[in-house]
Amino acid sequence: MIGPFKKAQGGYTHVLVAIDKFTKWIEFKPIASLTSAKAVEFIQDIIFRFGIMNSIITDLGSNFTGSEFFNFCEQRSIRIKYVLVAHPRANGQVERANGMILDALKKKNFDKNEKLAGKWIHELPYVFGAPRLVFKDIAEAEATRIEEIDLLEEERLNSVIQSAHYQQTLRHYDDRYTRPRSFSIGDLVLRRVLNTVGQHKLSPPWEGPYIVTEVTRPGSYRLSQMDGTPVGNSWNIEHLRS
């Protein structure tokens, strides 16, 4: 929400702003009173044209925390996610848009004598709707928006399909070329050098061989030196190789 502004014709003092998180489409509605009823009207208008949203991110303004707004959203299974006024960046898209819109309104309505300050209401369609001015009428605008959404959805589905195909390819490779490793008692193994003191870039990364003397649990083994001297602790298979 942006405001308060100097009261314009019709008593308008604030502007409600909503942004679709996926398409970045902006909706707005000038209001004369900060009530839950006005907030409900705003959301209802959006639902009539675009369908029910999954969730709404908003601040703790009284018009968004009132019982009428809460009940309206609850009846339609719309989740409300509140952000603190002290942390507006939690709803960054709207805050950035609000800043740009407010800046544009200031430039269009600047007058040192404030004669134009109440004329901001007439500039809203130009500030909010600059990209929409190319449309000849509302029907064409709606048709174009639907087409854009369809294209975005198609791109999203293609990305999902490509990702699934890639994951399937990886699983196929793992199943074909990767075999589970295990050792048995009596096997000779090398142990990864974990103590790097005195080591350098050319030092061998493995030491041994050692003899597997016990399988403590799957993937964990006890070792001994070649002369039978036990090696302390058990060792995970990640640090062993044949």
C-alpha cells in the first residue's frame, strides 16, 4: 500500500498495490478508507479476472489483519503470510515497486505551490500502466496476458521435463556403472591419509596396506597392520579403497 497522499477527487488518499510473484504483473486500486472491506474488494477484483491465488504476502496493516479480510481468505484457502513493517525487504518485490511508483508520481505531480498535489489520481493509469498503453482495449490486454502466462507455463513445464530427464539419466548411469563397495575380513585395503602434518601437494593420498579384521557395521571396518598390530578406531568405507 502507498500513501497517504493529499486527498484527491473522490476522497482517495491511498493506493493498494499487488504484484504477481511469478509474472511480476502489477494490480492497483485507489482507496479512500483503510478498511478490511476495501482490501477484500481489491483481492476479489483480482480473483474475478485471474483466479484464486495460493497465498498473499502483506504487512500488518489494519486493513489486512481485520477479521473480514482474514475470513475472506480462509474461506478460499488463501494463505496469508505477514511480514513485519520493520522488515519490508521480506516482501521485496512490492516494496521495490512501491518505491518506483511513488518516485514516478512525485515527478509527474511536482509543483512548488502544491497546486497539482491532489491530481495524483489522474496519473495512476500512466504510472502503473505504461506497458499496457499499447493495448487498444481491455479485451486485447486480457488476451495478451493469457497468452504470456501460457508461454511462461510452457517454459516452466519444459524446464521440469528437462530436469527430470537429466535426473533419470544420472540414475541410469549410477545403476549401470556404480556398484556398492564392501570389504570382507582378510581383505587388504589402503587408508586415506587424514593427518596432513608434514604432507605436501605431491605426497600420496593413501597409506597401507592394512588387513580388514572386523566388520563393525555395514560400511565400517577395523584394521590391523600387516604384522597383526591393531589400528585404533573403526574406519568408514569412504576412507578405504582396495
